[in-house]
Amino acid sequence: MEIVTAEHLGFCYGVKRAINMAREQGKEKGCVYTLGPIIHNPQMVALLEREGVHPINDLSQVDSGTVIIRSHGVGPHIYEQAAQRNLQIVDATCPHVKKAQLSAQKLAEDGYTVVIIGEKMHPEVKSIHEWAGPKTLSVETVEETKKVPEVARLGIVAQTTFSHIKFNQIVGELLNKSHDIKILRTICTATDQRQAAAEALARRVDMMLVIGGKNSANTTRLACLCAECCQTHHIETADELQVEWFTNIEKIGVTAGASTPDWLIKEVYEKCRKMNRT
């Protein structure tokens, strides 16, 4: 049985940056907080908690200290609330997310009706929405474009981890909504690379293992892409591997989401190797 890893997988720049910032703050101050899980990987969040980095759901849960803004970003009101409560903010928003936030804000200021292509309930999309203002719309599917009204000026941005294929499909449906359309494709390069590499590998193997948090949008998207090509299993850890999956499998592909640490990938790879020898 051959085991092949995708050309691009695991931590992206924005996630590495956020993790490093959190670790530095935890080491320096002993106890710091993140507003929500800093990334969508339960195992990494648990490890950081042992290092003094504790997730909270609301700023009201702390009276003093340092709060780290997670990689998904937040709306401007969070910064205002933190200042009012005299909390120190360390901003670990992914630079690509920050670019999407500011792009959406600029479009709104220039008089465009802003449409965010992405998952409405995802924290990143919520943060972009808040920067763009209350008149902003979020669209996740081609079907939902029917609800977008015709407007004088239409500005389009994307969730940084959204599927490039779905983005193009949705944009195609939005082109008849205005005569003045500005499209800012804010999907990050790391997302494109991981999706392309995963899909290419899935076409060459009998089975794909996609490693990452079940709450990770970009990992779930990788799993969906791979599932269109071959048998696919989305797992968080090596403990989820099941012997029966490997029956009559000659070639396995391994990929991982942008919020999946290297050590989880290595554990899965090594367990697959051991299963191969038994």
C-alpha cells in the first residue's frame, strides 16, 4: 500500500502567525485569552490552553488582561468594547482576512452594495459583514443569488477559504444584478493551493484521508472536493482510522486543512504505515 501526501497541506501562513502570537503571549504573561477558538482545530486549541491560552466567548468574561483576536477576525465593535473595558488587544487576524474586511469596508464607503460570497454563519464572514455595514448581503449558494436585488453598484468579496469553483459559479449568477460591478477575489493563495493539490491527488489514489477539525470550513471543503473523486474520510486524529477502510486499497492520499498542525498529520501518516505492515 502506497501513501502519498498532497503537495500543499496543513498550516497556512495566517494560522502559523496566529499560533505563534498566542504562544508568545501565553509564555510572556502566563494567562491570556482568545475571543473564540484561535483556529478551528480542537486539538491545537487544547494544547494552547495547557500553555495558558484560554478561549472565551465574550469580552464580558474577563475584567482585565490580554485578549487575542483570532485568525478569523472580528468586527470593529469588538475593538471599541475592549478599549472601554481597558483590555489589551493582540490582533492575530489573518492578513488575508484583514484585506477582505477592509476591501468590503471600502466598497461600502464608495457606494457599492456589498455581497460576501461565503458561509453566513462562519466567524470570518460575520467579521467581514460587520466591517461592510448592515446593508451587506451574504451568499453561499447559486440558489441564494436569486434573492439579491438589482442595484446601481455591486461590490463582491469572498470568504478567504471559500471554494474557487463555487465562487466563480456564484459570481456568474450575480453579473446580471448591476451594470456597475466590482469583483475583489479575496480567496487566499493557500486555499487555492490546498484545494488544487487535494483534488489532483484524489484523482490518482483509491482513498483520501483529509485531516482537520470537524468545525473547520476549509478542511470540510477539501473533504467534499476529494469525495467527488474517490473514497474519502474526514478525520481529526489518527485514532479515528478504521482497519476496514483499507481493504483492497492500494494507494492512499493524505491532505490536511490550513488549520491542521504538522504533528497530527505525522501521527496519521505513521499509523497508516504501521497498518500497512500488519
